[in-house]
Amino acid sequence: MSEISSFYEHCSSRRVVAQNDIGMSGPSDTVTIETAEESPSGPPVDIRVAPVDQHTLRVSWKPPLTEHWNGDILGYYVGYKKTSDGEEKPYYFETVEFIKEEGHEHQLQVWKRTRFGVVMRLHG
């Protein structure tokens, strides 16, 4: 039932009537308008980064609170970049599919003896 109510939150039906000096037309056929869901308004929670070995970092997290979902969460972007050489480098992002569960984790392959910054973004 929640999937049906979720659909109707983003959907409405309209009929159009034209009016001019001659009078009013009959109503048009019903037109259904569906709007896109908004992106999630809250971040993932309980984000943790821990080394697995000298070449791997484990990033774990839980989804944002459900009142911040604004529709379905499709997945996450987990980004990382080197931070040890002083240069401003871009983040490299990996896409992680969202599966409705308590939390999720992802492993990043990295270079040994290098500092990394890690960020997360949701896509819905």
C-alpha cells in the first residue's frame, strides 16, 4: 500500500475547460501529470571509514532518516581523493546501488601510505 500512496504523492489528474465570448467548452479528457521526486534532503548517517588492509578502505553508513528521502533512494556516490601531496585534486566517485536495509558498506581500493578524503552523495 505504501508504494501506491507514494505514487499518488507525485501524481495528479487534471481536466481542461476553455472559455471565451461564445461560452464554455466541455471538459477535456483527463490528463495525468507526474512530477519527479526530489533529491534526498538529508545525508547518510553514521558514516565510518576504516582500513581493511594496506590497499583497501571500508566505508560504511546508514541511509538518511526516512523523512528526508523525498521519494526512493536509488543509490550513493562514494568519492575519494588523495589529500597528502598538497595539490587540489578532484574526487573520484564510485556508484553504489541502494538496497533497503539498515545500512550499507563499500570498499575502496587505494594506494598504500597515502592520505585520502572520502565524501558521500545520495542520488534519488
